[in-house]
Amino acid sequence: MNAPTGLDFAAIPERIQSEVQRAIMRSIKGVEYFSTSGPTLGSTPKDVFHSRGTMSLYHYRPMSDEIYRVPVLVVMATTNRGYILDLVPGQSFIEFLLKRGYDVYMLDWSAPRPEEKSLRMEDYVLDFIPDCVRRVQADSGEQDVSVIGYCFGGVLSLLYGSIFPDGPMKNLICFTTPIDFREMKLFSNFSDRRYFDVDGLVDSVGNVPPEMILSSFEMLRPASRTVSQIQLWENIWNDEFVKSYRMFDRWATDTLPLAGEYFRTITKDLMWDNKLYNDTMSVGGRAAKLENIKVPILHAVAEHDHIVPYDAAKHLIAKIGSADKEEVMLKGGHVSLVAGANAVKRLWPKLDSWLGTRST
């Protein structure tokens, strides 16, 4: 009987040896993985310029001899920490901006304490952001400030810009920012007013626990954590893969609680009544209509964003009152749009070319 054609028996011992060696390497690397910490994140040199309650304002030290006139204030989402934009050297958006000559500040958040459960939307939009903008102005000596908002940090930036249309915001950049909350399908179903007692939740627990927020994110892709852990095991011999996995996994699970009153407003005004999209939103009694924003704006959206799908973000540019406005859709997901190898090649150069001409 003839052996089946196409089967190289001579290569079988070598393939077996290769698989055995890889299995051994996986075991060794697996022990290393659990016995060592991940890479240090958020290490770009900076100073804590101001801190108050849940708010921290950082000023990053310059990395270029020539600095653009207009400083940049990055406003982070209130659910996650800002180091996603400052991972490690070579993969840090903040480092990129600094080397390109921008004067960079960041408004970052920490977990609200139990006594801060009464923080409201107006505390963020009418107090925290304006306070930081004033401090950036005083420190830089410039009246103009460009604002970059990531995810819900973009929502806060839009609210701020619509209430203070006469400045000092000179340019606005939003990353993956929703405005039509009906299209945030899972969150919309999760917070359905027929079943979700937001008043009972906030009145009983105060600040909304991070486990609840993290669970809602993970429900968007129920199998993603299992799949990612399988991929980790398959590639655990690959140091670069493991390094990248640890960076993004740490950030994804490092979810912050949300102040109770702030969460109540998000649920009722944005999730239930969709007021930002319907042009009926107000903060502290002050109208917040997107058409009031007249400054140049760039909105970057991700083609495969499972957290803020394009249908939730696509109406922003049409509703903005600016003459100078642009939407750019790039390959990637909610996080890979702004961080990682995909962002290095796509978003960062686009933002630099857009912002550089508007920062003199």
C-alpha cells in the first residue's frame, strides 16, 4: 500500500520537536507572566499641576525645542484612567504630541470618594473643566486653548464648548464621541426606563460601582475576555504580544466608579431623553446646543468601535455650527483607534497635520 501523497514523513520529527519546544516555552513564559508585573504605564515625565477631589490636572514636560503657541488640554473619559494615551515610550500619544512640539496638559480622573456621590454634571462641565482651562491659560500665558476629548471626555468637552462658545477654546478634537445615545444599543437596553430604577440605585449605593460599569462593557462582547485569554496562551512565548496584552488588559479592567448624581443625569438626560442629540440639553440651567460651537473641530471615529458605534457618533459634525469641521473614519476599534500600532500609523499623523496648522 502506498503512503498518502503530500505527507512529508521526514519532517514529522522536526515538527514534533518544534511543538514540544514551544510548549516548554509557553510553560516557562507562563510562570514569568504570573510572577512579574507588566510594563510601567503613564511614565512620560509630568507634574501634577493641580489636584482637587476626583480631578487631577497634569502638565507634561516639553520634549521639543520649539513649542506651538496654543496649549492642548486633554479631557479623559470619566470611566477610565488617562494612561491609555500614555502607554510606554514609542506607543504614547502624549509622547508623540510632545515630540511634535505641543504644550500638553491632561485632565484626568480618580475614583470619587463616597462623600463625592453628590457630584453633578454641572460640577464637571461648569467647574472642573473651566477651572483647568483657566489654570492652563495662566501657566502657558496664552488665552487660547485646544481641547481633545476622548469618548465621554468628548461629551464633556462638547457640553463645555456649547455653553462657552465665545472661548477660550480655540480648537476641539473628539475621539469616538457619542451624541445619539439611542444608538448605544446595549447601554440603551440596559438602562431602559421601564426596568432600570436609576433613582433606587443611586439613592442606595451612592457612587455607581466599577464592577457594574465593567460588566456593561464586557456584555458588548461576551466572549471577548475568553478569546483574549486563549490568544494570550497561544502567544505567551511572544514577548511583544504579552507586553501589548498586559498594557491593554490592565487599562480595560481599571474602571472607575461614577459619582451617583452624575450617573443619574447621564441616565435620564442622555440615555433616556437623548437631550444632546435632540438639542434640549442643559447643564446647570444653561443651554448646551451643539450648534453654538463655532470653533474648528475634528471628530475621529473607529470603523469597528463596539462601544461607541458609528451610528451613535455620525451626527456630530452635522450638528456642530462650525464652518471648519471634519470627520475622519479610521480602521480600528474604540481603543486601538487612539493607542497601539494602528493609532501610531493612522490617527496620530492625521491629528498632527490638522492641529498643527491651527495652533500658531
